[in-house]
Amino acid sequence: MRFPRLLTFLALLLATAAPAANGEPITTESLSCSGIAKQSGLIRCKGPADLEIEISGPDGERLRTVQTDEAGAVLIGLRQDEPSPLRLKPLASDIPPISLTIAPRQDDFRLINGFNCDKVDARTDAQKQHAAESWVKKQAAFASFNPGPQLRDGFVEPVDGPASSPFGPTRKYIGTGANGEACEKISVHEGYDFAVPTGTPVYAPAGGRVVLADPDLYYEGGTVFLDHGGGLVSVFLHLSEVTVEEGHVISQGEPLGKTGNTGRTTGPHLHWAVKWRNSASDSRDGDFYIDPALLLNWGR
């Protein structure tokens, strides 16, 4: 499945220039945004450096506050259920707010039978210990913000192969464990899957710094986290081989590892997820995943 190009250039430049009494122009600062204005998409805004921007929904409820970096740029992720229109209001400045219309998405519901319950949830003491240790590693990586190129070259697909499962569907897993006990679990698929055989090379879809490289997380199996800067991090799961180490700076197209069937899987594939983290907040509770397939249209 391939998504159509959904890049919507917003170009909401609100600055004005007026002549002063001596004939010299007076230029006021502005806020402008462009990007993928769709639920689970991503926009980039430009304005003054270190500018706080309050984001609110159509009812005026504050949803989150972001802040531009020292260059005046900020990446803003859009939730899967993001309301429309969004109001972006610069704080402590005379810059007027702007309004963005967010296109909706349609995600389906999927039932997956015959699953191994020991992979749906950690059940034994050893599994629970493994899952807990894996959770600590992931949280530490997500809490680490690193500089990066911030999508300077856009995104490319991380593997050469067909896409198999899109971002967004709600999945209900039904299965049995080794002891014959039934189980079920409901979750949203927060990545973009590629149906490729074990051993397929995985490449960086965009440049960044490796913040996690682990061959054996409980749910994820072989895992690499690649921080692209601006709060955006790519997550690659179920790898059979991890060929990078934490701290490595990777350019777009460089190898990260090889695909596999490790962790909670029903067969060999690559799960690629992209998480937006709000660098203006010390709490990671407000972070969320966005649609990697949409990012393949970034800058095109």
C-alpha cells in the first residue's frame, strides 16, 4: 500500500512591512508553517528564536506548547485524532496567531487470530523481568534529545521491499499461551511495516544519531532508535542483526542492521515507527507516534 502525496504547503507568512516616517521600511517578525497538515502528519514552523507557541483546538482548549530553537524552527507532530482547525498562538510577542486546517484520516479495525499469548503480553516472571528491563532502556532513549539535520534531506524508505501494514489501524489480538490459556489485547499499530525476508538490509531513512541499539528487547527484538533532531526519532524493530552502536552519527542511506523475526511478530518484517517528542516539555507523556508513510512525501 502506498499513500498519495499529501504534502500541503501552508506558507502562512503573516509579516507586513510599512514605511516609516523617514521612508525606511519597518519589518515585523512573523510565524510561518509548512508541511503535512493531516492527522498523524508533521509541520515545521519558522519564527523568532526561542519563541513559545501555544497550540489549541477549535474550542480554545490548550493542547500543548512548543518552542522554536535557536534558529527559530520547530517541528510539530500532529496526533492521529488531531482536531481541526488548530490555532497556533505565539506567546509573549506581538506576532499574530495563525490557523491550520488539518485533514482527517480513516483507519480501520483488524482482528488477528492464532497469536502466541506469550508474545502478546509478558506472562512468566522471566518474561516480565525482560519486558521491564526493556522498558527502562526505551524510556531512557526517548528522554535523550540530540541535535540532528532535522529532515534536511527528507525521508526515504528504510528497506527495499513492499509495504505490508500501514500506520493507524486498531488491532485486536486473540490467541492462546503455551499452557492453553486464552488471551486478547487491543492496540493501535503505530508503525509502518515492510514485508521483507530475514536478513534484508535496513538503511537510515534520514540522518541522525543512534540513541539505542539493542539486539534483544522483549516486545521489539533487535531494535535501533535513530534521533533525527527536532524531537523526531525513528524506531526500527524485529531486527535479526544490529550493526550500529549508541552514539554513532548516521547519514541518510547508511546501514543500521538487518531485518528479522525477533520480538512480538507473526513473521519476518521491518516495523518502522517515528515518534514526535515535545522538546519544550520535561514530561514524555505528551509524546506520540506519527505516520512514517506521510513523511516519505516530506519536501517533495
